[in-house]
Amino acid sequence: MPDIGNFIGEFFDVVYRMGLNDIVDIAIITYLFYKIFMFIKDTRAEQVLKGIIIFLVATRASKIFKLHTLYWILVKLLEVGFILPFIIFQPELRAGLEHIGRTKLKIFTKATGITEEKFNDVIDEIVEALYSLSRQKIGALIVMERETRLNDIINTGTILDSEVSRQLLINIFIPNTPLHDGAVVIRDSKIRAAACFLPLTQSKDLSKDLGTRHRAGVGVSEVSDCLTLIVSEETGGVSIAKGGKLYRDISKERMKSVLSRNLKVKKEEKTFLKGGLFK
């Protein structure tokens, strides 16, 4: 009990001596840790982080219980393993740095000269194309570029730079046509390119019944802030991938609402939807 009393006394003594700069410093660090945790929540990085924490606890426990051989091995692994987090967390680090570097929101905004009417027309054309393909059970993969530019992906396909129309989108994905195999990338209300190659996700959380098209859609959403629209060739179901997560069986009305809310930048808003796709 005396030890607990001393600890409490020292704690309040430290709090009493804290200045404004100390409070600000603690608040900033707390906020940063919170944002990092929320950023990696429900990702592969969260599981890896748990593994690292267990590894550190095991190292400390081996020292306390004088397990000298185990402690020596764990310490040596720690000494040479400082670079491992940069390798393991490479996708998350890249996404995080891109998130920090975002300063402007450029998709379908008045800054690009796109009117409200034009914006709504583009959304309607995309939605009509998606659900026409869905009814015919024709697979499709459309990437809606937002703030993160996707030039490296665009360069893997065929440049079109065409106006968005349901007829063109449907025709692109008709089987056995030259551009049907791959993804369409839409930038600033135009079809920038077709037949583009996307990175596949390595996530183990996706259902086993999902094929390459869905894995590619999720994969590109892990490395950028895009929205990926996917039509299943097997079921005709329409899905959206955002932030490494897949939202399946989206209705036509919900699709239109989601696209409008996620792609449209209002003057009073500084960021897109947070915490989920539909909030």
C-alpha cells in the first residue's frame, strides 16, 4: 500500500507541475496515436501491430523470469528487426503519407468548371450503365479517381479522354471487345482510360467466392482514396470498394446517393465521408 500511495502522490505532483506546453504536447501525441489506431483499424497492419506488442511483452517477460537464452534471441531479433515495420507496413505507410499530402479535393468540383447539372448527369450515366450491365450479368470495373492521382494505373491502359456516357461504358465492357478486360478510370467527369491493370489486394478477409475483379477493385482502393465500382459477372451484383473495404449488393438508389455524397465537394466541407461509406 505505501508503494501505491507514493505512486499516486508522485503522479499528482507531476500533474501539478505541468505547464500549458506539456498539456499541448500530451494532447498532440494522444491525437496522433488515436489517428494512427483508427487508420490501421480493421486492416492487416492492426494484426501485425498486435504481433509486435506480443513480441515486446515476451521479451520483457523473458528478462523478468531470467529465461536467458530466450531473452538473448528476442533481443537480437529486436536489434536487427528495426527495419521490418517499414517493410511490413509498406502499403499502409504509403497510404498514410498520401493522406497527409492531400491538400485539395479535385473530383467533380466547380474548380474544374463542372456545373451542378453536369455533375448530376455524369452520376446518372454511370449508374445507368452499372445497372444495365448488372441486368445482363456483364462484369465491369470502374475506378472513380478522387484526390490521389492514378497516372501509373492510367498508363497501363488505353487512353480515351472521352465524355462519360452509358452507351460508351456498356460498350467497353461487352465481352470479347478490345477494351473489356481491365478497369475504366474516370477523372474529372471524363473516361480517362480503359483496359487498365489494377493491383490485387492481399487481404485474407474477402470472401472466397470473390474473383480477380473484386480483388483488383479492393486493391486499388487500398493504395488510393478512389471509389471502385464493381459488377459481378457471376451474380450481377453491384459492389463498391473504398479504403480497402468492400460493400456488396448496393441498390441503384443507394449507389446514386453514395456517389453523389462521396464525389461532390461542398464549399463548407473540407473532407469526404468519414468512418464509413454510408454515414
